[in-house]
Amino acid sequence: MSTLLVIGGTTEARRAASRLKSEGYQVVVSVATGLGEEYAAGHEVISGSRDGEGMAAEALSLKAAAVIDCSHPFALGASSSARGAAATAAVPYIRFTREPGEEDAVELVASWEDAVLRLQRLGERALLTIGVRNLGLFTAAGIDFAARVLPLPDSIGECHRLGLGPEDIIAAFPPHDVDFNRACIRKAGARVLVMKDSGAEGGTPAKVEAAAAEGIRALMVRRPQEEGGIVDIDELVARVREVAGA
């Protein structure tokens, strides 16, 4: 049976790997972090951050029949590397992603910069549930906020580097239900909850519901536009069969 290289330490990667393994394929999951390894538990894992050349080397070494990109919707660099790796290895590239959010009770902005501008206009304390990668944009703009991040040394260290104090950091592993989100909002003293469009898998509905229950504003950054992504697991299996055989 064909070998498939699945890229991403995400819930989509876990779903794809489990389903494709049950279909009889040999699945290897490439992840960048220790948390990604946890998501890929039960599968053969290659761990460590890689660029396109590194991913291509993996695909060639495994003699992979396809590269399946299950990286996070906001991880544009990872998707670009996966696409380039497939091209270099001369194997099909398949994008498997999550459904975008369809939340009515949120204010949508197109970019991180737009989110910063909106918070500047509002002038209210915010709780940012967006990871650490873009927090620097908000500190540089003088936004008053608390951040909920993963309880990992790199994440906490980045918060400290940006000047956040203990009262501005909430560290917790997902998933987070509505009650926990509400508790975080109250702990942060926030009047705005900022999130990215990570879909149901990323906990967006629970965040929106929590913001509404607390009577505060919900601000969501739209995900980057991409074309051709598959969101249905059965469609993914059918596509893999087309390119890698049954």
C-alpha cells in the first residue's frame, strides 16, 4: 500500500492520518512541535520544523505517493513549504483544511493590522486568543490586552519578552469550553475578545458564545484566502485513491 506524508500538528492532520490509516495506507505525519507530536500520537511521526526542501527530502525518502497538507489555516509558510515540497518531489499535493467559521455575532476584520486599528479606536482592554506569533503588533501599538497562550516555555517566554506581566498571561492547553472562555474573559477584565477564524476545531463557536454571554465584543480576524482545499474527509479519501491507488 502507498505511503502518504501528512503535514501538520492539527486536528485535521489527526483526522486525516487516522482515516487514511484505517483505509490501509502507510501514513507518516510531519510535525514542527511537541504539541504536534501529541496530536499525532498513534502514528509514525517525524518531528522538527522544516522548510520546503526538508519536506521534499522527507517525501523522497519515504517514496511518498502524495503530500497531504493539513497545516493550520493561518500557517501560510507551512502550506507554501508543503506545496513546494510536493512539486520538488514530483508527487501530488492535496490540501485538507477545516470549514471556515460562520459566526454572525462577531465583528470581522481582514488582517492583524486591521484588528490593531480597531482596538485602538475602541480603547478597551482585550483578551487575545490568537497564539503568540502576532502579539508584537499589539504591544507595539500600545494596546491594553491579556493573552491566552499555550503553557509552553517558548510561548510564555515570548510574552515576557514583549513585556506582558503575570496578570496579562493566561496559559492553558485547548480545548476550551464556553465556561472556561467566560472565566478567562473575567480574569482578564476584557471588554473585547479577539480570535482568529479557526473554525469549530479551533474553538471559535465557544469563544463567540462566551463573549455574548459576558456581554462583550467579539472581534475575529478572517483566515487567509486559499483555493482548492478539501474539507470533507470522505472527499479526501476519494482524492487520495485517485492519486495513490486504493
